[in-house]
Amino acid sequence: MPNRLAHANSPYLLQHADNPVDWYPWGDEAFEAARREDKPIFLSIGYATCHWCHVMEHESFEDEEVARLLNEAFVCVKVDREERPDVDGVYMDVCQALTGHGGWPLTILMTPEGRPFFAATYIPRESRRGRPGLLDLVPRIRQLWQEERARLLADADEIARALQRQHAEDVGETAPGEAVLTEQHLERAFVQLRTRYDAEYGGFGDAPKFPTPHTLLFLLRYWRRSGDGQALGMVEKTLRAMRRGGLWDHVNFGFHRYSTDRRWLLPHFEKMLYDQALLALAYTEAHRATGDPFYRHVAEKTLAYVARDLTGPEGAFFSAEDADSLDRHGREEEGAFYTWTEADLRTAVGDADFPFARAVFGTAPEGNVEDEATGERTGQNVLHNPEPLLDLADRFGMGEGALREKIEHLRERLVAARDERPRPRLDDKVLTDWNGLMIAALARAARAFGDRRHAEAAARAADFLLQTMRTADGGLLHRYRAGEAAVPGFLDDYAFLAWGLHELYHALFDERYLEAALALHRETERRFADPDGGGFFFTEAEGEPLLFRRKDRYDGALPSGNAVAALNGLRLGRVTGDRAMEDRAERALSAPEVAAYPGAYTYHMVALDYAIGPGQEVVVAGERGAPDTEAMTDRLGRIYAPNAVFLLRAPGTGAAPVTALAPFTEAQVAAGGRATAYVCERYTCKAPTTDPEQAVRFLQGHGA
């Protein structure tokens, strides 16, 4: 019989609905049951596309013996970390404090009041190599609960108090104006990143290696500010290495989650929406900065993957595709959809093209994938480009154009072959924060590439969110699936969607999106700002009470909501002439942990780079949709000017809509009826110009 999760709307919870474990979803019913039955809580947190979450489910949660032990000893609670990042964040902090590491699946044992006394990540069914298994652990915990409960409760109280004290110190130790960040912190962040940079393979640190595209966004800005070619070189080598390696899906595009090795060869195969959005942003900005068409190509193909495989019928974007799928024997296996034996490759491309295909995609008879248990090669290959295409062209006596055309024909045959395989599961929930990132990426690509289709895709998603995910009091909801919008929004929902809407305004110059971005940022300040300690909390003060109220500035897989909210305030304050909003945003950047190690807070450094300036405000006065206005805005949109904000002042009698949002544009009108650019910097404006090239020179700091 299905358990209580059968009534959930989370793909992850629904995956566990047929487990013999008597799961509860997170909520009052579970905590009341724990108190009534006098049992501790077994909290299990994961997400739908998590490989090790699937492993633990198959090994343990589908096992009748393990389920019996869990049901007898605990009230068992299952949480989708993507649906409830507030719960996940608190208990991940617990796990890291108690064990020194974290990850998913996350396992917490706690009292019926939510006070933890044990934390772990993946737990095997049976004990192995010093790691206790559930068959041994659960009876031991049950015995302790029955015979030594006072000690467990004392431990839980002390853990809770220590975490609450530490968190109170972290969020309350900075008064606005203290720990002010300066231009020196930008340099320190660069130096710290340089020490972690992998000069041989690109990226930062050793295995596992994560893309962290927000770090690349900072390095591009640092290169622009300092002229230090090392910063640009680090970006370019990393972007090219990721695209050539197995992190990139060479058959149907898009990026996998991270590389398990230093060389970007062997990925963890899940595909997340936020990775596609942030990496598309990084490749788009690299194209703007360098003019290299390679970066545009990667960005466009990434967006094509999202349009094809992660876009819902309403225009909003789904969350992810799984790492696991069924292999040829009907067994669930990580990467089965994406890997190839050489026999598979030969069958797909034909005998004549097989030698060329194996050279292009770097396959070998023994494969490049190792068995986790034995360390032996499995015969499976992750496709990658071990050799630069120009070198391949020389080796095969082909021109570059002919080589690319031949590779495309091969790819089409691989697509057809792979379409015969069982696809990975699709996590079809819509998350407001991740959609905000995708809207930002599409809108910025639309401007950089002059392709209105990207802006239209962004607008469809934005319109859906604004119609479906708004609450009556101006707030946001976090998750939509199967017709249901639910879960009160978090800081990231407000900050990331406001960012996306502002970028969309820049792409379409539709004042609705600028107005919505401003409204969301004001709600961000009202609901999440900490007037005493500075910055923003992750949850609203009136939200569900948890062990503590988190304020997280660290950039992980995503840029921190704190940094994005601060940059939103800086940009929106600048574009509307609201100095008070800018000042509040600058104060939100102040934090001792950021000042101490800025290299770990690279999106804060992006915001700091903007705050220090110089930045530009550009008003284009012209007839909406007129050829000269389009020529002016299109030319300016292709320039790498990350600290510029833009407005369109359409002429007409009475106040143009934008003048209500940015009153200083009232006097900026088209000269002689022609589209005119007003470029201002450091509160000083250049002479109005009707020449797009002159406007570009002004924007790049040339001319008076």
C-alpha cells in the first residue's frame, strides 16, 4: 500500500510513496505523531535526481527488514531539499557541524521537538568498512532512546544551543557600516582564486571539480577592471575545458552537474536547470568580452537543450533530469543514457565513420568509466573531445568547416541511436528561484546575440511566474507542479526572480518587467532584511519556526541570495535614481566573513565591483520599435559593459511610462526625432549622440 507520500506533489517524495517505510511529509502531523508515540524522528532529505539518494532507497527504504526496524523505532519523515531549502539548510548546517562534511542523502536523527542528536549522509543497509549500516544502527539508537534517553536529550539540547549560539554570533556580529569592502578585496579574491586555479586543466581545486560559473563572472569583471590577462586566461581555459570534457553532453547539449575527476572527463550525470542558466550566462559574457564565436555557440546550444528538454507547456522551466536511467539489461544505472561502448558507437555511425568518430569523441575498447567497486574499466565511454578540432582537421586532411559539418552528421546519428534508449526521469517541478536564473540567462543572451527568440522564451516564463506564483500580499510562492503553486517563497526566489525580470526589461524594454523587479526587491527588503546585523535572512520572520533563522552569504552551487539581492538593490537604485536603495544595498554587502576570505564569495565580489564602479547609466530616447531605436539598443546590447544599466525613454505627449519609474529621464528626449543615447558615468553625462558607434565609445570610456 502507498504510504502518506502518495498525496505529495514533489517528484522526490512520490518516488518514495511505495516504500514499506511509513513515511510522513514534513509537517505538524509528523511531529505530533512522534510526541504521541514517544519516538524520535528519522529525517531523510534528498532530491529527485540524486544518485546516492536512489541507491539508499533501493538498498534500504525498499527493503522490508530495514523498513520494519525504522517503523518500530522512529517516526520517519521525508523532505525534498529543493522544495524545502529552509529545512535542508538548517539540518545541513547540523550535519557539517557534527561530522565536518555534508551532502545528500542527508540523514538526521532528532527529538520530537526537532533537536538533532545524530547526523550522517548516505548510510548503507549493512555495516561495511567501519561505516555503520541501518541494520545495526537503528536497533542501537532504539535501545539508547529506551535506556539512555536522558543522555540523548542532553546531547540534543547542547547541540541545539551550540548551533543557535554560533548562528546568533554569525548573523549579529556586524553592524551596518562595519567590515566595509573595498577595491582591495577584489584583488584579494583574485589572488585567492589564482592559488586554487588548476593551470593544467582549468577550473579550481582538485576532484571533484564544480563549474562555479559565478566565479568566472567575477574574473571577467576583474580582468575588465585591472587589465590582468591572467584573469581572462583562467576564464577562457576553464570554459573551453568544460566544453571539451565529459561535463558537456556532446550528443544533445547541456551540462552535467560536476566532474568527478580533475580533467572534466567523468561527470556526475544529472542535469540541473540552474547549471544551464549560470553556465549560459558565463559563456554569453565571455563572448561579449572577447568576441569569440565559440562561446556564443556553447551558450546557444545550452539554451537549445533547455528549450527542448526542460521547458513546460506554460513556458516555465523544469528543474532537472536524473543521473540514473535503465541500461540495456533493464537495471537502473548512473549514466546509462549517456555512455557508449565502442560497439554502440560503431553501430550508430557505421563502419566507415567509426575510426573518425572514436578519434573525435575519445573512446577506447576498455572504456573510460571505472566500476565503483572494483576500479576496473567497464567498456563504457563518456564522449569528450580529447584533441582540439584544428589538430583533428590537420590529422584527417580536412578544412575546419568540413570537419565541423562531418561532426554534426555524426552527432545526428548519435541522437537517433540514443533516442532508442530509456530516458532519465524528468523532475518536472517549477522552482521560482531557478526559473529566475534561467530568465536572466535568456534575456542576457537575447541582448548579446541580437536574438529576440530568447527574450520571448524568457517573457513566457516570467509571465507565468508573475501570474501563478504571486500571493495576494505581493509575495512569492516557491514551487509549482501539476497545477498546484505552494510553499512560501524564500530569499532566493525573490532575489533571483527580480534579477531575471530586470534583465528581461533590458532585453525588451517593457516597463512591466522593470516595475515588477522593483516591487520584488522592495518585498525582499521588507521581508528578509536584517536591519541590525546587515544582509538578508533566508526565510521571513513570520515563516515556519526552525532551529534557527539562517543567513547564508556563501556561494555554493548557486550564487548566494544575499549577494544577488545586494546587486539588485545597487542596479535598481541606479536605474531609477533611488540613492537610498543603493545605500541600503551597499550596507548589505558588509560582512566580516566576506572580508576575511573574499575568494569564497565571488558573487559578493561581482556586486562589490558594481558598487565601486565606475558604472554607466544609459538612456536611449527614441520611438519604440523604430529602426533607428532598434539599431541603437541592439548595438549597445552587444557590448561587454557589465556595470551599465539601460532605460528606453519613448517619446510622446505626457509622461512616458518609464518616467514614472525613473523620473530623471523626463528631460532626456530624442534629438531631432532620431534615437538618441544619453551615457552618464559618475553622475556626469556625455553629450547626447544619435550615432550608435559614438554611444559605444562613450560606454567603453572613450570620448567626451
